[in-house]
Amino acid sequence: MPELPEVETVCRGLAPYMEGKIINKFILQRDGLRNTFPPMFAERLIGQQVHKINRRGKYILIESDDYTWLMHLGMSGRIQRSKADEYKLQKHDHVIWYVADVAFAFNDPRRFGDMDLFLKGTLNSALNAMAPEPFKIELDDFYKRLQRTTRPLKTALLDQTVIAGLGNIYVCEGLWQSGLSPFKQSNTIKKTQAKILLENIIDVLNRAIESGGASLRDYRTIEGALGYFQHQFNVYDQKGKPCLTTKCSGTIERDVQSGRSTYYCKVCQKN
Ligand SMILES: [Zn+2]
């Protein structure tokens, strides 16, 4: 499932093909994904010049002359790029758009993805509730946001008003790398622990973005998929494997918190 690094990878893949170009064709294969598409969606976007592709949390923001086109990949959304004259409709291609001589198809088998359109400058209010990006949040701010809740640390970190862009995978990885228990009550974290946690979250995300970028380059030459691939994780989905923490003799376990899998090591993630 796409989280911040995968969405960042998709944004970086779209930018060189879309920025500065005009959307000359926009086709909807259905009337919505998770939500119904906005009215006159295609009509409003056709003819718009794309200025900038941005990311906020797990959202892709495509800025054009008059609009911000908001996109969320949901659970299974991918964007496939091909030459305009070679594009063939695939199963689950729900939205197709053409920019110069390139065709993009939003493919989403599970249809948890989302798209919306906002008049330029009106989007901020909608995304204001979201916490700052991991790369931008101040330690004091992050610490205060963790102090506000008695929920387990794992659950708190998934909350987009505590920190933006994290999902199940990178929360598990960040907690493991910090030696922090996913069950620890969020408001009991010490500032020194919050500092280590934030540094490790940034480290985990940066490494994923780096490898995502690398895989994107390889992938693109084969079939033009602006997607993401499953990285090799240290703890996520590693149930039963030995813990990779230096000198730790523990085994990775799986538990369920708020309906989501938590992977952790009981031995080195005690506190
Ligand atoms: Zn361990």
C-alpha cells in the first residue's frame, strides 16, 4: 500500500512528463472511485497547463492554471505511463489523461483511490488539519502532538494530525529502529525518545525514497509504470524471523492494533 515514499516516487515520476505541459485529453471510465468524481471534472481540466506536481502527506497535488487536482492512490492505485499512440485500455484503468504525446492511466483494482478538484488557492483549508511533513516538523511540535493522546504510539503515529504521510509499514519500521514499543502510551514518551523516533522515521523514509527512485528508473524502461515496489523491510511482514537489531536474540512478532497488523520485537522494543 502506498505511503509517503511511494507517493513521493510517483510525484517525481510524473513531474518531468507533466510540468509545463497542457492536459489535452481527459477520460473517465466511471463516475467515481472511493467518492464520486467532482462535477465537470474532465471539462474543467482539459486545456489546463500543469505548473507543479506537489505532495502533501499521501496526497498528490497537481497544480494547474486554475485548479489543484488532488489524487490519493488508496490501497492499490497505480499510474501507468505510455506513449499516447500506443496506449491500450487495461482492466481497472479508471481515469486516463493525455499530456503532450504521453498517456497516463490511473489503475486501481480495489477502487479505494480518490480524486478531487479545487479552485486554485482553496485547497489549503481542506488539508490544514494535517500535521506537518516528517521532514519539516519541529521536534517540539512532534513531541507536543504525541503528548496530546493516550493512544498507543503505533496508533498515534498513523494519525495524520500527529505526523503526515505515515502508514502501517513505515510506522512499524520507525518504531523498531528506535527500540520503542508500539504499545507504549503515546503521552508517556520522553522528549529524548521523541527525538530518536523522529530521526529514525526520517531515515526510514529517506532510504525508501532513494530505493523507490532507483526502482522507478528501472521499471520505467520496461513498461512505464509509475508505481512502487515492495522494499525489503526489517520488521514489517517479517513474522517469525530473527530480529536484525545488533545483539538482539528476539523474534519478530505480529499483533493487531486498531485492526492493523503490528510487527515488532518484544525483546528490543520493550519501552
Ligand atoms: Zn529485537
